Amino acid sequence: MATIGKNIKKARNKLGLTQDDLVRKSGVKHTTLTKIESDVVVKPSVQTVAKIAKALGVPMEDLIK
């Protein structure tokens, strides 16, 4: 089953963005993004997912399904 972290990483890679690029675009801390993508944090806050989704140009639903 796909996790939010895997979905974020997949979307980020599809756009050719590095983690640093996404951190700059979203305003999310690098450590937070790293923890989410590596599934250390499996239930990030709605605000965090919203920032990442906006920076990736995808609906939040695409990241949480």
C-alpha cells in the first residue's frame, strides 16, 4: 500500500525536484520532509500536506490515497 511519503516522493521525482527544491517551494522543514518521505512520520499534519501538495501542484487527495 502506498504511503503519503511514497506518494510525495513519487510526485516530487516526476517533476524532477530534489528534496531541497521542495523544501524551498513548500516552506516545510527539510527534516520534516525527510521524515515523511522515509515513513518515520506516517500521519503528517493537514497543514504540512497542504503546503507540499500546493508546491507540487497536485491535489492533497493525490498524496493521501
